[in-house]
Amino acid sequence: MRFGILSTANIAQGAVIPAIRASDHELVAIASRDRARANRVGERFDIPERYGEYASLFDADIDAVYNPLPNALHAEWTRNAADHGLHVLCEKPLTTDAASAAALFDYCADAGVTLMEAFMYRFHPRTKRAFEIVENELDDVRAATATFTFRLGDRPDDIRLSPELAGGSRMDVGCYAVSAVRGFLGEPERVSAHALDTRGCGVDTELVARLEYGNAHAQVRSGLDTRRREHYRVDAENGWLEAESVFVGTSEEPVSIEYSIDGRTATERFDPADPYRLEVEAFADAVESGSPHPVGREETIANMRVLDAIGESAVSGEPIPL
């Protein structure tokens, strides 16, 4: 498969471009609003075709587009790619709300192209194993927590602080925590949330939400002000499961999960793996053969639905039923 990259975003340069190059697929084009920047990045990564505007990317001889634009621009440029018959791997969150996500999937289906949200952590072998342990070995789960926080630093122009671009910790990293909790417990019945705008920028910079289930509850936390932590834990009547560095982490070091089941405590270790490369390969397989993957239409829309409810509750101060 021949890929084009829509923008020179840091996530593209730091993770996805290397992942495509490490796969069996080709990276042949990149576009930026700044031609000089496209040339610099293209030269750095030996990308042959470079464009000074996003729309020109669609003239390249490519099969698919990776879209890491700001959140509020995902839908517009994904539709533009679909109009040119191009499949799209789009960064999370796919759109700004669940209704827009459903509409975008419909649009791409009508255009005959594949759309996938780029939740790379779901493709790591440890994530699959953690979900498997909770589903098959933990009895009567009562609680789960998931946290993704980091210090953004003094970057007032960062897109993650822009309400117009659908920034905020909920959208940037809270989506991971919600995805993990839903992977363990499924869909909540009710959501309540509290958010802080510590920088006076119009978006949440710190957020905590409670997800309520019939016989269980969960807490998710996201933030842009405190030290980096990527963690989840599940507690059940017969044991628990816990892991650190669970979302972005590193592809160069081994990772592990710890758990205790019926009094037996164990640690499982996993060899280094690049979830971005696994994500690229799963996307290409879905395009070429229609093979299923963990981040399909229903998963993306369901995750966005919970994020919508969290955002609504944080504004209203009231719990939101789902």
C-alpha cells in the first residue's frame, strides 16, 4: 500500500512515519501548509513527493492517507480524501462527537473507502492480553481506573489548548483512559465528570470522570498539568490486574502486566513491540482483505459517546445517562 501523510505533525514524524517505513508498505508523499517544512520533513525521511498545501496530496499516486491534523479538522480532510477514493487512517479522536463520527463512517462507506481511528495501543499484544485476562479469569469485576496525564509545559499556542480545534485533556489523552475502561467493563450506564481549566484557555486541562455500571464503577483521569502517568487497574472479587506505561509507552523496552487471581500472583512480560507498526499493518490488512480489527466503526462511536457524556457532565455538573 502507498501512503501519503496529511501534515508534518509531531506524531507523524515521531511515530507513524517510522512505523510505515518499518512495515511492508510505502510512504511516498507528504503535504504541509508550508512547502519548506514539507521539504525538510520529506528530506529527513526520504519521502519523494512533497506538497505545500494539503489538497495537493490527493494528486499523488497513493492508496491511503494518514490524517494527524488537529481534532476539529479530522472530519473535513477525511471526507476530502474519501472524495478522491483514498482510504484513511485518522488520528484519535476521530471527530469531535459521536454523531459526527457516525456520519463520517457513513460518508466513507458510501465512497467505498476504509476508515480507521488510529488508537495504536489497542494493537499492542499486552493490551490484548490484559483484556483477555479480565474477561476470562477475573470474576465479578467491581472497579477499574485508568489515568493518562502529562505536563504540557508553557506552550500557550499548542493546539491542545484551543477550543476551536477541539483541544483539551479529555480529547487528547482522556480518550485513551475511556477506551481502556470500556475494554475492561463495557458500556457504562451513567457518567459524571468534573473538569478544570487551569490555564484559562477554554478547554479542560485536568479532568476526572466516574463511569457507573450495574455492579461496578470506574474512574478515568486525564490531565495536561501533572507528571506523566499511563496506568490502569482492575479489581475483582477474586483478584486484580495492573500495568504502567500502557498507552504510548515505548516500543524499545519490554513491558509487563501484573495480576493476582485466586491468590496466585504473576507478572507477564512482553518483548518490545511497535504498536504504531502493528496499527499500520492492521489498517492495510483491513483495506486489502476486509479483515476485522479492534478499532472498527462501533468501537469508535461507542468511545466517542462516552467522551460526549463526560464533556456534557463536566459543563452541567449533572450525571449523564447513556
